[in-house]
Amino acid sequence: MTSRRILGPLFVRLTFAFLAVAVAAVAVFGVLMIAASRSEVSVLSDQRRRDDLTATAAAAADAYQRAGGWTGADLYAVATVAARGQATLTVLDATGAVIAAPTDELATMMARMHGLAAVEAPRADPVSAAVILDGRNVGAVMLRFPINTMDAEQHVRDALSRAALAGIAIAVGVALVVAIYVSARVTRPITALTTAAGDLAAGRRDTRVDLANAPGELRTLGGAFNDMADHLDREDLLRRNLLADVAHELRTPLTILQGNTEAILDGIDEPTPETIGSLHDEVVRLRRLVADLETLAAAEAAGLRLHTIPVDVADLARGTVDLLAPLAAERDITITQAGQPVLALADPDRLQQIMVNLLANAVKFTPPGGQITVTTTSEHDTTQINVADTGPGLRDEDIPHLFDRFWRGHTVMDTPGSGIGLAVVAELVAAHHGTVRAANRPGGGAEFTVTLPAATG
């Protein structure tokens, strides 16, 4: 099945694309090589004949000079030079009259004397060169080369062409093998990714791909796919946990409401003010949970609705401290605010919501007689808000999860709350392009630090 998937349209297209490029390159190279070799053979052959003709004319001029004229001139050396090219020789004087014309038998004899093969074949048209002595034209030599030497040149050209074509065929075969290999190497990871994506879409969350041997970019893509699948797994787990946590948070007040109302309806209990007050407390608890869920949903989308302006963080912190002072006083907790006026680029309403949640969380976990300090500072191009308390501090294993929705550490399971407040803080801070971190104070207690972009000007 895997091989059939690999041999799909993409594999075929890539193979033909690679093959077409290789064939085109090899064909161009082959054509150029054939043309160049054929031209070079012809040029070399023509050059050799011109050299023979020039050497023959020079030998004739030397014979003319030695004899003082054509009469009595020894043309043996001239015929010898002509015989090297297996050509027949005709010597003419300045008037064009034939002085000597050695026969084919003489050319054959000269060829054998010089170890050359005798040639008895039709000859090409004659070529001539002037015999020049001291700047005077004293005659000319005429050579006729055998045609079969030209046929040999054609054989050489044909042999070179056949070799080039054979090379092209071999190169095309190699290109085809390489194209198939490269195409398979590229399409196999893509096919695996496509299959895995389909499996993941079908609900098989454990689907992963192994592209360790794939080319670089595809290997990176496989890693990104696996990371995405892991992220989907985490999101799915969080979704299930969210539903379970919401159901758990709703179950207790609903059970109390149902039990008390049924007891009143059955006449077991009287609708006394205490009973009605208990029912009201559970309704308030449900409403608070729904409000927290609405706040969390709004915080996740806050980045789309923020109206950021320069905000005096110290002034806003002072107002938040005044807002929560009555709640802190009920628990005998002191809240103080320190720091110089500093500006942050933020949405005032959302920033106050961040501070309210942090202060409410600190009040919840600070024992009576404790103290909470809100400090605002600036550093470089950031503004920082620090909320520190004198509570029991944080467990190291709880710190990485403090900003997860519905997270409640083991030491605070009996403390009222939905576990949403810090998740809202994290979402709102992220919407402001800031950061929030939690840590234990050296002297005891916990501290939360929010860092936001500072407002310039």
C-alpha cells in the first residue's frame, strides 16, 4: 500500500520534472559537443591540407632558387612533401604553363618510401598556392587530395557523434534513476504527513510521524506536526479537565440547593430565614462561578478588545488597594502601597482587573495579622507591579501550574474559590504583551510580579 501511495501524481510529476531538466541539460551538452567535435575535425583536416600546400610551395621555391629557374630544377623534394598528404602534384611557371606533373605512380612510390599507404582513389578538386621568391611570383603548385581521406574524416565525425549519443543515453538512464530516488525521498515524507493528518482529523490523537531520515525541511515539518499533535493532546486534556472541574464546582451547590428545596417541599424542613439564607449563599456561589467563567472567556479574547492608553500604574494601584481595604480589614490584614508614579501602556479596566485578582488572591491566603504590599516600579522600557504577602508561600511543585485554569494546590483545597482568578490574570497580561511570574519571598510569603510595556512620552 505504501508503494502505491508513493507512486502518486506528485511522485510522477517530480520524476518527470527532474528527468526533463536532466535530459535537457545533457541534450544541450551533447549537441554542443557533437557540433564542436565535428567542426574541430574539419578545421584540423583543412589546416593539415593548408600546411601541406604551404610546405609544397616553399619546397618549390627552394628548388627554383637552387636551379636559378624552373629549367633543371630538382622537384624530388617538392613531390616528397606533396606525397606526405597523399596528394598529386602539378608545378606551374609564372605564366601558368605546366612545368611538371608527377603521375599517381610517383605519388604512390613517394608514399611508400615515407611509409604511407598507397592511395588509388578519386581525388578532390585541386587547390593551389603561389611560389614566391624574393617577393616575386615565380609560379604555383597545385595539389589534389584523395577523396577517401575526407571520408575518413567523416568516419571520425560519425564515431564522435555515436560516442556522444551513447553518453547522452547513459546520462539519461542515470538521471532517471536519480530522479526516481529523489522523488521517492521527497514524496514519502509528504505522503506520511498527509496520512497522519487524515488520521489525526479522524480522531486518532496518538498519531505521530517519524521523519528522522527525511530531508532537512521535511524533517523539520514532521517535528512541527508532532508538536502540533502534542499540543492538541494537551488542549484536549485541558478541555476534559475543564468540563470535569466545572461539573465538580457546580455539583456541590446544585446538590445543596436540590436537597434543601426538596426537604422544604416534602415538609421535612421549614423555610426559615436560616434555610433561605443558606440557599441564597449557594446561589451566590453559582453566580460567582459563572462570572469567573465569563471573565476567563473575556480574558482570552481581551487582545481583540483592549483600548490601551498611558496609565499611571501607581495611581491605579492606590485605587485598587482602597477598593479591597474593607475585605482585608475583615480578616485583620493590612494592605500598603508604595512606589513612584510610573506609566504603562495598558487598558485601565483590564489592568485594574489584574490588580483586583492579585490582591484578592493575596487576601485569601494571608493569615490574620498579615500584611500585603503593592509596589510599582519602572525598569528600562517596562513597568512592573509587585504584589507580596506574608502568607505561607508557594510549594515549588505548584508554581508551574499557578496560572492554569481551575488549578488548586494541595495545600489550599479547603480554601473557597474556583481556581480561575490567576488564569484570568495570565490571559489579561498576555493580551497586554506582558509577563507574570510567581515566586516565594526570601523572608517568607509569596509574591507575584507583572511586567508590562512602559508608555513613552
